[in-house]
Amino acid sequence: MNKNIILGLAACALAPLTAHADEGMWTLYNLPPQVYETMRSYGFELPESALYTDANAIKNNVVNFSGYCSGVVVSPDGLVFTNHHCGFESIRSHSTVEHDYMLNGFVAKSYAEELPNEDMFVSFMKNQQDITARMQALGIDRLPKEGKEHLIDSLTEAMTDSVKKIDSTLHVDIDAFYEGNKWYATTYQDFTDLRLVFTVPKSMGKFGGETDNWMWPRQTCDFSVFRIYCDPKTGGPAPYSKDNVPYHPKSWAKVSLDGYRDGSFAMTVGYPGSTERYLSSYGIQEMRDCSNDPRQQIRGVKQEVMLRHMRANEAVRIKYDSKFAQSSNYWKNSIGMNKCIDSIGLVNQKRVYEEQIAQWQDTAKYVEHKVDFPLLAKLYARRNRLTKALTQWSETFSRRSNIEFNTRALRLVDEQGKNEKKGAYYEFENNSDQWDAATDADMLAALLKNYRSHADAEFLPTAVYNTIDKKFKGDYNKYVNWLFKNSLLLKPGKIFFNTKQYRQDPGVAYAKAIEAIYNKIKQGNGDEKGTTLSDSINLQERYLCANKVQMEMDKPHYSDANFTMRLSYGQVTPLARGNDKAYYTTAKSIVEKMLQGDKGVIDYQAQPIMHELMSASDFGPYTDSVSHTLNLCFLTNNDITGGNSGSPIFDGKGQLIGLAFDGNWDSLSSDINFDTRLARCIGVDIRYVVYMIDKWGHADRLLKEIGAE
């Protein structure tokens, strides 16, 4: 690769349209000097070494929370703050009708009462390095997708083996940056014994529900508290054991009750999941029409059924609360993103910008690889129908459908493919506490009917629909009930492959029919010379990213988010539209909404004690010096996306003032285009968090532990 391109990528990252000082998700280990200087001008008071290199650097206090959120260590005994919705599945899994922690909240009064969790962890980033030269020497740029994956896996294993010789608890991940123009290796340390310590009732942790999701103003008390446990002998990571002890980190974030003002410096550090701001206009159009549109349509059908069952039965509500929240979040995200794309004419803006790139390519002295825009348009035109078909299939039949029968069906076929030996079998674990047959049956019937109405005929599992038509006269509910009653998939015990019973099982027939459609969609992605349409598209997108960077070498640049640690800086700031100049909400505003809850608005309903707490005349040390009351949530112009949930919001002194938990409606297109005029990060005020720990939870031991007593 051209040396100038390498230098440009290392120095900065390109905004697709206009570069903004506040825009960017920056890697900490190679933070550009101009970015740090801008942070200083905004009010950051610490030396640059306090971000990454110091022993008590801020990066050492921030964690990847279970692979889907962020969190922050806030005490010398391993206490971690994250969002309520990040801890949602843990809270749900410990809840029963008799002990409903979702409904009533949970407070552990001692270490012994803290609740362990399966399949949860926190991960600390230890260091990061640029290995682009090594990857290119190994031929990464010449390989198709499968070859790239094999190379990455092999090198990851080799680098992990190397760091384990130094510390057996470490591992290495290798990630692509700048659309694969650069590669970084990151060393992590994972702690897998993570225990639930504190959560407010769902009425507060999810206050506003879907009514307020992605909206401002907000009053949601979106936090939960966990603790890291470790090996009592080494102080390092260890699998769960009753003998493990609280982890003692070398540093932790200081909780500040000093608050903020309009214009105060604000910084998030966390693990943003995925952005695609380098994506071409053709990619954005595909996202809008072939991913977002079918996703929101199908999830709307499914969620209506799910919600009806949840409201009719408390046990079902507990089982499906987390599933519904996850589904509805990206349902609304898809709707909002498409509205934003259309309202600002983003596809056309990108086309105009790409014309500038094309003109520059023709006049620049040196361009290593020109983007072939006509070819890119043709490739996307060929792939669009496949992308739409895959979205429809995934939302209807895969694990994404949230239907246990679908999950089991595809897993069983996959297990059979791995093992054809005589006497081979598979046995599903008993997970009856996680799903409800009647709810799943109604959802599957609705989704089957919906899929037939919207999917192209070539992607219909005809064997399934022929059975529905001929055996059940088009009655989807009768078909699904027959499946559930007669298939081995929902019965306890071993399912033996290569038996007559297995071959004649209606669930197996269903599984093979829907898997065949998946394979047909994937096969349609084939291209010449052993590559795929996606390989060819990704190559042109990589060239586009590199050329954007080279064309605008004088502007600050950053790589798209990929769930590695990133820093975003900005300021506390209002929306600045119309008369809405407020950059915070107060206790009074939540009381007003609670009164609407009393009149039947479900998302605003809360327990009487919450009315009482929010109606206090004096909030003591939690009172804001500007509003003279308790602030609940606040706005910054920090650049965030999914995965940033639970990210600490730091002030200029590096002290914790809040937790990021959402964006406003105008931020929904931020994954592909960030607009500092309109996009805002919504954070829960740390004083609101501590107030609830104190006045609702009466958790004096936690207040003392975080130094807020």
C-alpha cells in the first residue's frame, strides 16, 4: 500500500461529508495530537498519558460488558456500573413469579447475597498495536473471505499463545480497521465470575419503555450494578466458585457529585459496536431497503403477538421481557434510521461525494487502487435481492426470530450434519424457564403467514406451505400446533439420527426445508473465480475508504466502530431547536409522567415509593447547583452507537458524571452519518444513580465503597 495512505490512516479518519471537531470514535493508543488538543480546548484537564499509558489510566477502568455493552469499574472491590438494559438478561434469569427482581428490583446486602451469572463476563483491554505490515506480508489483501478468516484465526491463535507465556489469563483479538486497510491486535483479560449486586425495579430502569426509546426528554434510571470476582490466591480471573473473592483492581473511576453545566467537557470511553460511515451510497440504499425495511416489518408482527401474551401472564412476561426489549430496540432503530436517511437525502449526498472521489481519482498524481463505481453499482444491484431475502429469512426462521422451535430445528440439522455415525444422537437441554409454547406457537404461525406474503416466491420453503395448504387447509395455527405436538424437537430425551422416527419427524422436515432456503440464498452470493459478490463489494468499499482518506489527508480521521475500545469527546449541550434549550431533566418531569402512568400509560407507571422519592422537597448532596433539584438525565454531543450502552461519561478531570444509555431520534442515522447539529447522546446522571442506591436501596455499604457516603 502507498506509504502516504498508511500515514494518513494512522493520523486520522475521514467523515464522509463534513468533518466535525466533535465527531469520531477514536482509538486511545494512537490518539492523534490534534484530537487531544481539541479535547484540551473543550475542557479536558488531564495529561494525554492519563488516557492510555499511565498505571491508573482511564482505559484500565472501562470494560467490555459481556460482549454487547460497556461498563466502568467504580470501586477498589471490583464494583461495575453498567446500564439496566445491559444487565436485563441477568435480572430476568434470576426472577421468578415469587421473587420478581424485574418488577421489584434487587439489593444484595452482603457479598454472600450477590447473584452469580452464567455466560457473562467483563473484559479489560491491556494494550493494542498496529499489525498492518504483518498482515499484508501474509497476503491478507489477496485472500477471499474464507481465506482471510483462516489467516486471522491462525495469527490470533499464535499471538494468544505468545502472550499466554507471559500471563496465562490473557488473549489476543485481531480486528480490521478502516474497511480492512489497517489491522490492530488487542490484548484482553476476561473475568467470567460476574455477580449481580443491585438493580432498581424495571419501572425505573426502563422508565418510558418503548414510548420514550430514542426520544428526548428522558427520565430513565438506566443502571445496574455488578461485581467482579477472582481467584483468592492469584487475584486473577477464575471460573465461578463459591470460594472466589471480590476483585481488587489497581485503579477505578471516581464517582463525582459535582455535576455539569451547559458547555462542560464530556467524554465517553466504551465499546461502540458497529458503524458504517465509509459505506457507499449503494450500501446505504441496500441497508435502507433490504435490511431496515423488512426487519421493522417482520418485528412489528412478532412483537404484537409477544406483547399480547406478556400482558396476559406474569410468568410469560418474565420469560420474554428481555427478548421483547432486544427485538423492539432495533425495530424502532430501523424505522428511525430510514426516516433520517430520507429526511436529509443521505443517499444523494453520498452520490455527490462519490462524484468528487471519482474526479479526484482521475487527477491525482498517485492512486494505488481506483474505485470502479459502475462495477460497484452492478454488484450491489445483484446482491440487493439476496440481502432482502436473508433479512426476511433470518427474522422469520433463525434464532433472531426468538422462537425456540426455530432454534432447535436448525441446530438439530446442523448437529446431524456433523455426525452421521450409526447410533448418533442429540439431546436438547431443558430450558423451559426461558420460553413458553403457546407464545412461541402464535408467533411462529404469524411469522409463517407474514413470510409467505412478503418473500419472493423462489425463497419460499414450498414443502412447508404445501403441508399447510393441503393438510390444514391454510390454517397456520393448526399447522404449528401439529408441529409442536408431534415433533421430537420439543420432547425431552435423546433424538437419534438415521432412524425412521427421525426421518419422518415433521419438525425435521420443517428444519430441512427452511435450511434449504438459507443455502439457496447463500449460494446466490457466488461470483466468479471462487470469490463472492460480498468479497467483490468489500474490495471496492475498501478502495473507497482508502481514497477518501488520501483525498482528505488534512482532516481528522477515525475508523468505523468494531466493538473495540473507543473515546468520544464533546460537551454537555442542549438540542438547540425551537424552545427546547434544556440539556437535563429533573425529578419534577418524571413525577408529571408518573401521573400519566396513573391514568393508564403503561410505560409511565411506577410504584408509590418512586412517586414519593421523586417528589422529595430536598435532594441533599445530590442537588444540582444549576437546577437546584435532582437532575435525572442529560445531553451531550458525544459520538456513540450500539455497544456504547453503559459507557462511562467523564468530566474534564476524568471523574464519572454519568452513564450513556441512548441517543435521540435524530441520532438514528449516526451509524452511517454523524450530525453534530442534531445527534445527541443521552446519559443517566450519576447523582440520580447514587440517589437511588441511597434512598431506595438503602445500600450504605455500596455508598461507602464508591466513596459517596
